[in-house]
Amino acid sequence: MKKIILLLLISLSFFSCEKDDICDASTATTPRLVIEFYDNSVATPTLKSVTNLKAVASGMQEGVVFNNSLPVTNPLRYLTNSNKIYLPLNPSGTTTTYSLKYDFGGASENEDIVTYNYATQAVYVSRACGYKYLFNLTNTNTNILTVDSNNWIKNIMIAKPNLESENEVHIKMFF
């Protein structure tokens, strides 16, 4: 009888085991700011690729990595020629400032400074994954660009102020 009770207790202990605490790679994490670039010279919004764009957040040394496949020593790792970019925001603050350098290293290099203001919300995902942060852009107007006499960015439009995923465009920039 004692053996049966002992076997029963041992078998019940296996039912209380939890699965491994490993965060699945497909789990949604903190979204980055999605920006699309448009041609400012046409009447209907038309996507337009930037030329050698380098994005450097305040306090960053090298900039945002756009080409992960290139070695760390290759400066092209930090440049993009696309019509869409993904920029991380600082979850421990309420603003992130980026230097956006168009035609970086070229004859017509031009730098614009853009500051994004936002509120953050921590959302519990799971024990394995921890928390993710959601952002809400708090700019009530589109004047989030530091104005100088030579801006390459002509207009900024907030398309979706709530950053909940990277599946939608949050900001539209016209140049």
C-alpha cells in the first residue's frame, strides 16, 4: 500500500512541471517606428527611396543598423536606400531624437533632426518574454522637424500615432 501511495505521489509530481521558459522568436516584442518616404514633388503620394540615409539617435555612436549581413567594420552597414525604415524608440524616456542624414558621405549630404515625443505603456507578454513596450506619439501637429534653411524633409505626417506592431506605417515623410 505504501508503494502505491509513493508511486501515486511521484506520478502527480510530473503533472505539476511547467514547460521551459523560452521566449518563442515569433512572439511580438516592442515595435519600432515604421517610416515610409514619399516624393514631395508629385500631387498623388508616391513612394520614393532615400539615397544613402544614415539614422543616428541621440547618444548613439554608429547609427541604426540597416544591413545586418555586413560586418561591423563596414560603413555600408548603417546606410539604406529604401522607401521604408524601422527606427527603435527609447522605452525608458518620452522622446527620441534622430539625426537623419540624406546622401551620407556624398556631395549633397544633408542632415535633418527629428524629435519624436511619445508616451509609453509596458505590457506583460509572458514569464519567458517579460514585458514589451507600446508607444503613443503625442505630437498634436506635424511640426516635429527641427527647421533650418536647408531641410531635405519637406513634410512629416503622422499616419498612425499608436505603435502596437511593425505591420503598419506610423510616419510618412515627404522629400
